[in-house]
Amino acid sequence: MLSVKVWVKSTGNQKEAYIALKDCGEDTKALVPIIREQWLQVVVSAKVTQNQCTISLYSDAEEGQWVSFDNVEMNSGRTALTVMG
């Protein structure tokens, strides 16, 4: 099992934005929530069976819209985050 944590911040107007683990044996992704200009930590986990894994940080947005990805952290095992609300 592999987990990736990433801090994200955006303008909130993207067509699509996500963090994905691909080519691991079990592809998975976590969508970047629409939170305008505040940092939020997003985590995605996948079972690795192919001895490799590709981390994808993806954003599809119009001109002037953006997503920032920061502090990418990769760890073995499944990671959970505390949910406030």
C-alpha cells in the first residue's frame, strides 16, 4: 500500500483537478475540492502490485485559473486524515 499526501490551493474554478496514483496495479484518484485560496491537505492511497507507481497532479482550467500543489509526501501504508466539520 502506498499513500500520497499533497497540500492544495486553487482559485476554485477548474474544470477538473485531482491527485492520482497510476500504473500501481490499482489506479485511484482524489479530487481537489473547490476551496478558494486556502490550503487543504488531500490524500490518496493505492495498493501497489506492479513494483512501480506514477503520481499525477492534474488540473484542467481556463486562463487565469490555477491550482497549486505543495509538500508532496509519499509513505508506505494507507493514510487517513482527520476530518473537521
